Amino acid sequence: MKKLFTWFIMSAMAISVLADEGMWIPMLLGRNEADMKKAGMRISAKDIYDINNACLKDAILLFNQGCTGEYVSDEGLFLTNHHCGYSYITSHSTVEHDYLTNGFWAMSREEELPCPGLTATRLVRMEDVTAKVLEGVTANTSEGERAAIIESNIQKITAAAMMGTHYKAIIKPFYYGNQYFMYVNEVFTDVRLVGAPPSNIGKFGGDTDNWMWPRHTGDFSMFRVYADKDNKPAPYSADNKPYKPLKHLEISLNGVKEGDFTFVFGYPGTTQRYVTSDHVELTANIENPIRIDLRTIRLKHYNNAMNKSAGQRLKYASKVASIANGWKKWQGETQGINRLKGVEKKKEFEQRFQQWANAKSEYRDVLPKMHEDYEKLRPIEVELTYFSEAVRASDFMGRAKNYRDLANASEKEVAEMVKKLKESNEKYFSDFELHTVVDKAIFVETFLYMWKAGYAPYLGDVKSGDDAEKKLSKIYDESMLNNKEKLQKFLDGYTISKAKKLNDDPALKLYDKAYTLAYDPEKIATYRRTYADIQRLMRSYVKGMMEMQPTVKFFPDANLTLRVAYGHVEGFRPRDGVYYKPYSTLQGIMEKENPDIYDYVVEPKLKRLYNRQDYGRYGVLDPQRPNDGPDMPVGFIATNHTTGGNSGSPVLDADGRLIGLNFDRCWEGTMSDLLFDPDYCRNICLDIRYCLFIIDKFAGAKHLVDEMTLVGGK
Ligand code: ARG
Ligand code: ASP
């Protein structure tokens, strides 16, 4: 019944916002306040964002340019995900101090580890600057002029906003340029690593469990921001003091129940909520399948190698994590879109829009023109996808590109380039015997796949797959790039007069042919022009959609600006006969335990705590099994609309208290960047009680919990 009902709503309002869908602008949250209160919120929109008073917004930070963090003490201590802090944990890890594997806990401020390059950005205020940005733009302004006027206005407005302050201002377009907001930020640059659990807690389940529920990953790490004596951002200095945030989050130990109101406050990166059926079709049924197939090939070979030795595992771990992350997400996305009949639904909406637009000169041609544009864009997109996912798949072709650059370099540039290439060769050839097996297989198979699909005509007159394979294999074996001694000698005596020899190498010849085909200048010019035209048409389309549906509350696509998503804790039915409860517990970690599988090794100390049910104040009794003793909650899911960049975002309760850390989405709902379905779309959160339990009971770093403000619990 519920299914039918949802179906009805979806078809009737295909493009209007559904329950729990939306990533809202904090400054305009007053518009959602009544709805949020109805859903259970007990605080006000002003408690979340207020330009005149310290509010929850002041406790949120953008972690570098891709994750979110939140202050949990008045001494600059903040939480984010383990996978967000990953590269900083790795960069401090050595064989003797392997913090990635064993975890790291600063037992004093002196032990906190500086992370050069890491930034923590606080939003000071935001402002609607649409009128100022569009000043001078009229209905007759050409697109080129429009862009120039906007750019110059943006320069002026941001310069004025920053004048006399240490703030950084940026302006971003919303709704494809129908609206502009300015963000005035304070960017902190002395950020230090404070704590991280061992990998088999922080990344428990690894890529096997990635994007999936039930989940048991303790995906958190801790950092501290330092500031100068005036509490202002300053580069690293031993004299800096812990930053005093205007606000830090209170943490609730009360936990969550199914149905509870929750909201996520953070920095979602990109969504494409309003694109047309052509775009959805291109992503779901043309590009994703190509990407998935090609990544399946790469993952097969890397995983084979990783299963052979610990050394190989380490070598490929982070590469595989990133290849596999997209690979798995796209599969869920395509399935989700097709299950929802996403393309058909978009088409139905487009028909309705067209009927409405027929009488309006401003909108009449928007959809037909956009359709023409997609016809032009599609074949080029596909070729570029092949280039990035197949041509660039092997290290062999990546290196061919570097040597192409060398062959093209001027006399002045050569010495520096040769030096860099020699350094990287040193590393590259250190385990060449093992690596080349993997790399050659990836090179041959990805090109072969492309050739079979008709995208590698430059392989010449090969008649069969076998022929193509032989040809590719020969290229790999005969290239100087795979011959350490020859290459070394060649680089030792390299001058630009030797470029010809590089140009004749089979690797560069192949790379050049592939590049010329994909990046033919005329084709790329068409691509750019068409893409820009689609952006222009989307601006009209979204404006028209709003005019056509004046009672619908629209939200702008994510663009790495601060947003609020709200919903409630809720399980779901991923497929027939299966219902997922919205929580997971430590018991599930023990069920998954497998000492022989890397992703499922459980720390002995965690097991001891489990066996003794020694959960301190963080455990909970199951009212249905009170005699069994306490359980340790680990994760929960909710209906908050989130995307990449929301990782590390605080998940807050009806009183604005921290109850969890957002870190992922359920696989069955990963189409939410294009299409949100309240039956399937769930964000995955780490229960804050598990995080505190790990810090306090597992790591013995209670001094960190003591800095925090805990409320509720037993
Ligand atoms: N899927 C999550 C996100 O998109 C987590 C990725 C990191 N974890 C991993 N096992 N690769 O960021
Ligand atoms: N795992 C993502 C992130 O790192 C979150 C998501 O895509 O839901 O931001």
C-alpha cells in the first residue's frame, strides 16, 4: 500500500520536493521551521543560524574542501570521519609508529601532530547578493557579456566584504545562476591530529561494507584547531593556543529511537536534482555501465595482488579504496534510478512542463534545445569517459603521458622534469616484477574492452580480440618505459634533441593516438559550447519550474556550501522479504568477525570489552531483553538527504545536540544525487556513544571526553 501511495505521489509531482528530501540554506531556514517543528524539532531556526548571536553554525567547519567537522569542546577540539582524516593519519604513520593500523591518541597537547596544508573553515556569515551580482545584466545581454559582468561584480563585492578583515569571501551561483550567495569565511590553518582509532575500528568492514547497511564502522577521527593570541587564524606556531569556538556542540547520551527527528548540518558537495531525462539516461544507462565495467577489470587485478601479500595490500589499499568507492556507488545509483523508472518520470514531467511552456516565449524552446544539446554532448561524453576510465587506467599510460610532457618540454624545463621522472622511477621499479603483472593486465584488458566497444580504432587492422591482445602486449613489452636500465641510461643523457626517440616509443605513439581521438580540438570546442549552452538552458528551466509550481518549496542543488537536511531515524526494505532495522550494535561486529579476512579482524581489546559488557556510561539496556545486560550501539540510519562532502557532518537531535556523525549512504539509495526516494534513501551515521566508548574505554583517552559537554544518559 505504502509503495503504491509513494508511486502516486512521485508520478504526480515528479519534480517537486518529497518528504525528507532537500538540503536547505541555513540563512533561509525560517521557511522550513514550521515543518521541522512539526517533524519534532524543539529548537528554532535561529538556534541553527543567526547572524547576530552564537549559534549551531559556529560549531560547524568545512574540513579542507571535501568533508565536514564539528567542534565538541571550547578548546578547538573537533570530530570528523576517519576516512576524512585518512591521509593525515597516514602521513604521520611509519613502520615504527603505524598510527593507521594501530590508532593514535595524543595523551597531552604536546603530543598533538601538526597537519600542514589542512584547513578548517568557519562560516562567519552569508548574504544573498543576487541583485548586486546581476547588476548591469539585462534580458538583452549576451551570454558572454553576462559572464564578464558577473565576474567583475563578484570581484568588487568580495573585495568590499573582505576589506579590513582577515576573512575570505566567496560567491557561489545557486539554481544555475538564478541566485547568488556570498559566504564570508574564517580559514584556520593550524590544525593538529588528536586521535584516530585503529583501522580495524575506523575502517571496519572496509570496501566490502562500504555504502552498505547494516554497518559497523567506527568512522571518526579527532583534530584540534589552534589560533593566535587573539583567537584568530594563524599559521602553525608552537605559541598558538587552542582556538575558542563561539559555540561547541553538546553531546546527548540519550541515543535515538526509530521515528526520532534528526538533522544533518554540513557541507554537501554536488547533486543534480533538476537535470533532464537525457542527463539521467546518460549517467545511469550509458556512462555508469562503462565506468563500472572498466573498474571491475582494474579491481579484479588489484585485489588479486592484494590477496597475495601484506606488502601488496598496503601498496594498493588507498588506490583501491578510491576506485571501489565510485564503482560501488554507481552500481547502486543506476539500479536505483531504473527501479524508480527515473528516466520515464523525468520525461513525464518534461511533457507537463512543455504543455505549460508552449504559451510562453521565454520557456517554449528550452527543453527541445536542451535535447538537441544532449544529442551533441552524448558521444563526446562517452569518448571522454573511455579516455579517463580506460586509457588512463594503467600506470603504463599514466607514465606515457609524463614522457609525452617531457618530449614536448622546452630546454629550460627539461632538467627539472628529468629529475622528477628519475625519482619516481626509483620507486616505480622497486617492485616492478610484481607490479608489472598487475599493470600490464590492466592495460591490455581495458584497451581491449574499449576496442571491442569500437572506441579504439587506432589499434589498426587487428581482426580479432586475440590479435588486439597480442598487439597490446607487444606495445607493453617493447616500450622503453618498461625497461629500467634502458630508461635510466636514456634519461641520464636526455636533451631535447632526444625527443624524437621518445616520440617513436610505442607507448607514446599509442597514448598520442588515443588522446588525439578523445581530445580533438574541434570536438572539445563543441563540447564546451554545448555544455555552456546546457547551463544557460538549465537556468531558464529551473526558473520556469518554479513559476509553474509556485507552491512547491525548492531547494538548490548542493554546491559545497553549508546546508541543513532533516528527517528521522527509520529502517527500510531494501528488497523483497527483507527489513533493515535502523540501528547496529557491537554484537554485529562480533557476528562479522573473521580473523582471516582483513576487513573483519576485531581488535582483541574491543573483544575483551564486549565479553565483559564493559561499556561504561555508553551502553544501553534493550528493554525487550533486560536480563541480557547492556548493548553497545554502533550505527544508525535516517532519512536525511546527504551526499559526498557531508561526511563527518554532525547528526543532531530535536534539541540540537550531537547524536552521531554522518559518514555514508545506503547502497539502495545512492541515486539520491539525482533522484530522492524516501522509501530507499538513508544516510548512515556513527552513534556518538560508540565514538565516546572507543575514546574513553578502548583508548583510555578519557581526558578528551572530559573536555566535551555530555548530557543525558544514565
Ligand atoms: N562511501 C563513503 C564516501 O563516499 C566512504 C568512503 C571511504 N571508505 C571506503 N571504504 N572506501 O565517502
Ligand atoms: N561517504 C560520503 C562522504 O565522504 C558521504 C556520502 O556520499 O553519502 O562525503
